[in-house]
Amino acid sequence: MNVSGERSKAIWSAVDFSAPMLETKITTEVAVIGSGIAGLSVAYELAKAGKNVVVVDRGPIGGGMTARTTAHLSSYCDDGFRELIDMRGLDIARGWQESQAAAIARIEANVQALAADCDFRRLDAFLFLAQGSDPAIIDRELVASAQVGMIALRHGGVPFAGYETAPTLQFPQQATFHPTKYLSALAKAIRNAGGRFFANSIVVSVEEKNKLVTIKTANGEEIEASAAVVATNAPITDRIAISSKQAPYRTYAVAFEIARGSLPDALYWDTLDPYHYVRLQRGEAESDMLIVGGEDHKTGEANDGQTRILSLSRWMRELFPALGQEIARWSGQVLEPVDYVGFIGRNPGDDHIYVATGDSGQGMTHGAAAGLVISDLILKGDSPWRQVYDPSRKPVKALGEFVKENATAVKSFVEYLAPGELSSLDELKAGEGAIVRDGFYKIAAYRDETGALMKRSAACTHVGCHVRWNSFERCWDCPCHGSQFAPDGEALNAPAFSALGEAEN
Ligand code: FES
């Protein structure tokens, strides 16, 4: 159970923007499904260009994974440029870096144009050699960064205990911001440009026919559009084509108080896999916040969030002993593409449905890049970075990763044959969930704090993988493609949009 006894909460305030539910049939030029940074970046570019835009979200505006980011804005590839060049070739790697730098520049321009009060600032980023990492990494990344056109400088360590002289790369002119304040500014600007918003409206299908796209919602309403953009973290429209080329990972974050001025304002990353990431955020009064993240694991393959949070805290306090008290702890989910690059562009097999997914832990810049790429595809028919992010590409050089990540699905289906985690529901403690066998069926059982039992089918409503209990977030996680469900079965995160089914009796 997390500290508050509910789903964890990041330090960011909710997006300051409300919208009604869709309760009528409407038409528009472009419908954007999902109101995180990808959806709102696309919607803003199109609304600014005079397009009639509608944004629809299953929950509140901006209430998805963007509200759980730690918002490092960098055009450095977190898988390393050497890996990216080897995987996709130098031209694509250059295009990726160029597009990510352009995404940061577009955020900066938007902040200025909208006078958005969102703590945006340019700062340096530092990649420092962790104990136990291959010492050759820093030199390798220095060379690879130059090859892709990103400025990287050798630097003499970082201001963390034990790392003052560690081999380090400095990347000038990276950035950070307050993600939900930025989304608030974008949403208001879209509405001012005539855009319409619908919250708490669950989209259940997006279909293209005769150059028109029809979007249906769970309450029976429809949007008819000339084009649709699916920006739902993992795409609700996809079962295999994209889902099999990316895998969900959970990542953890903790925020602490820190005396203002005690650590230079910068982005800090180490070279471990998974790596630690650190940044500062302006706080109230005299103190700021330090946010550390890391301890990633494949979704559903560990249920030890509190232990990972403690490990993150211990690591950070060792490196920076003057840290103040903890303010918040939370987790989020990232989608890792098998060839390191997100999927932004025309949905495979469609002409007028577009998709943005596969943020690879760099969701803020990927989301802003989606704004550039998809708006160009819709307005001009092409984008200079179309090939970089092409959702239909075959990741031929990532065959090993492809097989490894898709083994999760096979393993998940085999679990239906295994015994349950508990032999009887009587063993289930209050506030916990577990998979229990009931004859031929597997049941996802949750007992609330009052002792009441909720029983749902353990089959994810996306493609049927076997869900797993997440004690830290108190939700059911699907290890295959990242769907999440509340204890009572309600779908919380795409690609699934339907609740877990009734438990068979
Ligand atoms: Fe695809 Fe669960 S998310 S089967």
C-alpha cells in the first residue's frame, strides 16, 4: 500500500482546466483522443493553424501519465546515441536528435507566446559515470553525440558525494518545466482558438471509412472527423501492429525538500541500467524540491514498489546527505520501443488516423515532437521526421528485443494454467489484491479496508493477458501492453478501455 492508502500522487497540481462529458453527436475536422502532452501539442498546432479541433479524454484533461512525469526535457537519447546509431543508422539518429531539440524549442516558443507560467528554463544536463558501469561509456557517448550533431562536453564530475571527479558529459541548453502548468496553458490556448474539449468520455472505437473517421464513445455518442489522432499513451486502436513493438515499464520517483541554492539547477543522469535521474523544482518559500527517479522494472514483473522507493531514497541521500524530508513518492509507466524510437505518424493501415506512442521515458519531448510531426502530416502531407518515427516500420535489427518483450505475452497466457497466488480467498488481507483460481477460471480478487471483497476476471480486456496486482499503486497491471485497472476492475490506462469482466461463478 502506498503512503496515502490510495494511488500515488505526483507533486504536480491538477491541470487547471475543466470540460464537460460528450453527450451529443458532433463533427469536426480533427479529433484528438487523449489530453496529455502529445494530444494537446498536436491539438495546439492544428488549432493555431485554423483547424477545427476536438479533444476527448477518458478522464480529466491532462490527468494521465503526463501528470506523473518528472519532466526532463532533453534531446539526448536515454538509451545512448551509440545504441541508437547501431540500431537505426546515423541518418535516423541525427533526425531523432534534431526533432527532439526542435520539440524543446517549440515548447520554449509556446511558453513565450502564451506567457505560460510553468517554470520553463534552459539548463545543463550531466551524464555521469556510475560505479559499476563500463568506463568506456562516457567516451563512446562523447563521440556518438558529435556524430548525431548534439553538443557534448567533457566535464569534471557532478556535485554528489563520491562523484565529484567522476567522468561526466555535459549537454548545454537542455530544459525542464512544470508539466501540468504547461498543459493548462496549452488547453486554454486551444479553447481560445475555438477548440472544444470533452472529459470523462471513454472512446471505444476509432474507424476510418470513405475518408471519414468515426469515433464512438462508451455512452453511445459519436464524433465524425476528417482525421483522428490517438494519443492515449498506449494506443486504444491497436492490438498487435504497434503493441508488439513496445513494452510497458514502471518507473518510480520521490521528491524531497532541498535548501534553495544547495545544488546547481541542472538535470543529472547516471549510466546504470535502469538509470537514476535527478532534477530540481521550484518550491514555496525558501526551499526547493529535488526529484529523483529510477528503479524501473517491466510492468507486472515485480510487486515491490515500496522497496524500490526506499532504494531510490537511500541512493539519493548517500549522494546528497543534506537532503530534507520526503514530500511525495509516486510511480508512472513508460513504453519502451524495441528499437528505442517512439511511434508517431499514420496508424498502420490507415490514411486519416494518426498515433503517438512509445515515449521511451522521454515523454515530454516525444509528446512535443508528436505536435510537430502529426500537424505537418495533416497540414502539409509530410514531415521531415516521418521516417524516424514511422509507426509501420519493421524493427529488423531489434529482433532479439522483439522476441524478448513478446515472450511476456506467451508467459502471461501460460499463467492461466498455473495455480492461483492464494489457495483461498480467506487468505486475502484487507487492502490487498491477488489472483485466485476458481475452477477453470482465474479471478482478480481485491479486499477493501472494510473487508468487502471485489472479484473480477483476471483477463485483461485488451488482448486477454493475465493481470497482476500492484500493491504500491493499488491497481491491476497488465504486463503485456500496459493497461491498468482499478481494484473494482475499471480501466484506468490504455490500451484497454473496458473494465475487467465479471468473475465467472
Ligand atoms: Fe494488452 Fe493487457 S494491455 S493484453
